[in-house]
Amino acid sequence: MGVHPAAIVSPGAQLGREVEVGPFAVIEKGTTIGDGCEVRAHATVKTGTCLGRHNRVHEGAVIGGEPQDLSFEGGETGLVTGDGNVFREGVTVHRSTRPGGATVIGSECFLMAYAHVAHDNRLGDGVLLANNVMLAGHVEIGPRAFLGGGAGVHQFCRVGRLAMIGGLSKVVQDCLPFVITDGSPARARGLNVVGLRRAGLVASQLRTLKEAYRLLLRSSLPQEEALGRLQQLQDPLVDEMVAFVRGSKRGIAHAQRAGTDEV
């Protein structure tokens, strides 16, 4: 197919090999479109965007738009993606608000229709955002995390690796890796057992993570004492959870009162 004659592609755009551009799509100057990408009808790729290979930008998506930030004063800012991402209909992804900065999306991410990724976000590989997910600025999403439809994430929050966020959740604190977090405000509900099994974790690993969850969120131990007990488990997945908690600036989403979750 190549570039449709009704598409608008700036001479200042760099297109790789076997790129397909649909009718009425717009690719602005200062963009790089990697080999094998597809930009479908009425999609827009804005200045400062660098798409890796084999990304698919569906109809009506706007990739690399200016940040929705009152402090933004222009300048060269960017959006950088890895390979094999899917941006479905109406998705919006904004570039950084800081000169020289970049919003970063990994590889093999799936952003469903009308999801929004704001400026200076960082998404790891394999992230899945369901329809209408809203990420505010400076959010970090760990690899293979899943965010359910309509979930909203506050500025500067983090979501850990292989976490699951329930649909319509209001996330105002960091969400632990390997854990289901749900509600408004979002609270830890238990391990993401299904997602962890799909990722290849075995029964012994799940048992250790369940013990870590119990110590951290159900034991009533002070946080530092609980983290010390977690380190005694000598497990790399648990160590990842400990590092995540200690790196938190907004605090973590704790569990609700006893009896309201399952691990």
C-alpha cells in the first residue's frame, strides 16, 4: 500500500521501509517512523515523535501531541516508543513537557481505544491499557501491568510490574508489583494470581509472594519491620517488592481492613 495519495506527510518526516500510511493521516516534520509501521486513516503523528518498528497507529489516534501542562512553553520535546505497539482508535499520547525530555513507551504495549498517556510517562514493555484509561503526567507503569477500563492514575504515581488495576479505579498512591489494586481510592486486594501464572510463575513462587503480601499488608507490623521480614525470605521477586516500597514517594496503596481481600 505505501503512502496513500490522500495522506499528508511532511518532507521533514523520516519513514522507514515498508511503512503504510492511510488516507487523510498526517505525519508532521521532525518525526521518525520505523520500519514496518502502519499509520491508519485520520491518525496523526506529531513533531518530536520517534516510533520504533512495527507499531500500528489506528484511526483517529494522535501520537506525540503537545503536553496538557500550563507550564509548557514550547521547545523540543519528544515521545519515544519501542517496537510492536498497538495504539487503537482515539488514543492520545503526549510528548514531554521538559525541553530535551521524552515520554517513553516500551515494546509490545497495547493501548485500547481512547486511552490517554500524558506527558513524561514511562511505560514498560508489554503494558496493557484498556479502554478510556487516563494516565496523568509523570506516571510510571511497570512491565506487563494491566490497567482496567476507565482507571485513572494521579500524577507521579507508579504501578509495579505484573500488577493489575481494576476498572474505574482511582489511583492516588503507588500500586505494588504482582498485586491486584482496585477501588476509589484504589486499595490492594490480593495477588494477581492469574496474571502471575500466565507470566510463568510456579506454585512455590506464588506461596512466597502470598507470605510477603501477608507480612507487608496484613500483619500490622510497622512498615520497616515488615520489609525486614520480607528480606529474610531471600526471594528475588520479594526483593523487587521491597525495593518498590522503599522507592515510593507517594506511599503505597495498602489493603483495606481484614477480610476484604483474597491472596
